[in-house]
Amino acid sequence: MIRRSSNHNAHFLFDWLRTMLLTQWGGIVAVVALFLFLYQPLRGDELILSFVGVLTFTFILGQNQQHFLANRSREPFDNWTLASIIGGLVSVWPVTLFFGEVNSILRYLGWQEMLSGLQSIVPHTMLFLFTLIGIVQYFRLRQYYDHAWLWILANIVGGMMYLTFINVSDVPQLIVMLTLSMLAQHIVTGVALLYLFQQDSEPEDGLRDYAHAYVELYTQDERPYE
């Protein structure tokens, strides 16, 4: 039997972390830009701003996840982006609450007070968002993997990583803690995906660290190529 290289697992997790970190920061920048551009024309309508923000973020997230997963598995992951968007839109109400509280803080208080308000707002918003996205994505994932329910659990645990925001006190720390939270989140989701991929490609005897090898044995008189 052929020993499966552990380097493949490390490369997979590294690529997943890099992809998701760039994806989420790109999504955040896009949402903030849209928020600033549309705030005055929409007169601060929290529901529409939340709808546009979630739609933008989940589209970017879903597209990059689908591209990554399809390139590293034998499955096409059709409609993964659509599932991500639907999960995000289901979470519009808690996200609307998030925007509403932030708007109120921005309107009546200063920057330091806004940061203290984010300590309680961000963790709950992220937990709602990624949990609901993970639930809808599960219905796509279960078509390919038997233990797809682990994806829901991974997204719940990953969303809880944003509880680190309880210690935010200034803008640089906000950026650092957000980045660390993303990394912790996608270490969890990356390990879950790696497990699902390995379960799909394992031999039936349960030897996880080995891959199938085909060997033919011949006696000296039976060797066909001599």
C-alpha cells in the first residue's frame, strides 16, 4: 500500500486559509464601499442596506468557495454560490439589527463608543450569518459526502471564533482581531472539509492514511512480460 503524504493536507489547509482570508476581506471592503456609496441615496434604509451588503458578501464568498472546492475535489459543487446567497439572505434580519445598532452608535456617539458597541454586535452577527449559510450549503454538500452535517457544526464553531471581539479597544486591534478570528474560523472549516474529502477517497477497510494500490503477483513461470 502507498502511504499518503501529509504535505497534501498542509497545502490544502494553507490554500483554504489564504483563499478564505482574501475572500472575506475582499467581501468586507466591497460591502463597506457599497454602504458608503448607497447610504445617502437610500437615506439610511437599514433593510435595503443589509440586503445589498449580504448579497454582495455572500456572492463573493460563495463564488470563491465553489471555485476552490471544485478544483480540489471530484465534484462540481453546482449551485454552491446560490446556496451561499440564500443562506445569507435568510440572515438578513439579524444583519439588519447589526446595521441598525451601528447606525445608532455612529449617529449619537463617538468612535470609541462605537468600538465598544461592536464588541457585542459583531460576534452575534457573524454567528448568525455563517451558521445559516452553512445550513443551506449543507443541502448541497450532502449530495457528495455522507458526513456533510459536520459542515454545519464547523460553521457554528467557526462563527464563535468572533467572540474575540470582546477585547477590541482601537482600530488597529479591530483589524488584527478580525483577521485572527477569520483564521481561527477557517482552520475549523478547513479541517472539516479535509475530513470529508478524505472520507470520500479512503479505502473501505478504514485505513485512513493509505490509498489504494493495485499489485499483481506472478510466479516465475507465469510472468507475462518475459
